Amino acid sequence: MQKLLWILLCTAFVAAPLASAADAEKTTDEQELAVLSPQEFLTEIRKPLRVDAWGEFTGRITHKGAKGNKKGALRVRMTFDPESMHTQVVLNDVNVYAIEQIHKQGQNVTATIERPEKEVAPGLFDFGVQPDDLTFSFIYWDFLEELPRQSSRLRECRVMRLASPNGTDTVCVWFNAKHGFPMEAWWYAKDQQKPWRKLELKGAKRFENGLWFVKEMRLEGLDWKTQVYFDHVALNPVGK
């Protein structure tokens, strides 16, 4: 398999695992990924990127809800290496958000989000986006169980149920069984059977350089929907 590398790109809310052809001989075969134990599977997809890379993305975000509709333009710039990811998200050319994620070997993943000093409405979080969407930290939540495999857009998925560190929420994540990247996530409040929030990632694209990116994200709540779409994507190892 080509090594799965997380860009936790919700820089643009699109956390996308990457594959590096240079690491192909060092990692698990794709067929083996599908049969790993749940714990081994999660360990594999949580491994940080082993090369330095950069990305630039432009797109749009729209929101429809009970409190009205909103839309915005997005620009995202990011750099990442084996130990960290640094991202800048610019909304409507006025609100700038800085995201830093540290993932040193043997240590828990940490993330910080810096908001604009004077945020101009609508802000990023007015679109239904939450901090976890910007860092995809929920894929590091505590493993509870693997559920029966399901299909998402005709792709076989391994479904993992994970628990938040504070014990208030659980999330069921649909991971592509072959490549490992997430395709859907459903959040549940404690002791509830109906999800209060859903995420769907669409349009996974593999670049010629072996890196992956997801071009579209949809979020859905009880009375609202948000869509993020990137129409320009540049993603390359450093030096290219």
C-alpha cells in the first residue's frame, strides 16, 4: 500500500489522508489494510506525514439554516511536515484563522486555533463549522468498537465507533477500507440513538504526485446544511 498520511486538512474542513508513492515499499499493502485489526487500522491511518509538503486551495462555503442563508469565499494555505501542520484560512478576504497541529511521535496530537482579533460577521463558526472540523481531532478519539462494514458511495468502509475524551459524545466514522481516508462521520450525544450532526466527504482525488485531496465536504444538522467546495487545489511535496 502507499502510506496513508494525514493532512488533517480541515484547514479547509477537509481532513484528507495522503498517499506518498515514495513510501510505498515501507508500508502496509492496501489489501492488508482492509484486514488489519481495528486498533492496527487506526494506528496506521493516524501516522503523520513523512515528507514536507505544501498546499494552496480556493473555494466557497454555503450554509442554509433556520436562521437564514450564508455564503463565503475561502482561501487556504498550509505547510506540513512529519511533526506539525500550519494552516491559514481566509474567509471573505477579511477573517483570518491560524491553525497549528503538532503530532510528534509518541505524543498525543495537539491543536490550537487562533481566531481573528476582530471577527467580521459571518465568521467561520457561523456556518455550522466546529473546531473539530478544522483539525479532524475526532479520528484520535478513544476506540470503542468496530461496527459491521458498510458501503458509502459504492465503496466498502470500515466503521469505527470512537468516544470523545470527556465522554459526552461518540462518533461513528466510515473509513475507506482500501485507502483508509474518512468518507462519513456521524456524531451522537451521550445515550442518544439518533445522530445530531453528520459529515460527508466527497470527490476524493489522487494527484499525479501520489497525494490525495477531498474537494467537497457536507455538514448537516437538525435544521441546517453546510457545503464546502474547492475549485482550485495545489498540493505538492516541498521543492515542487
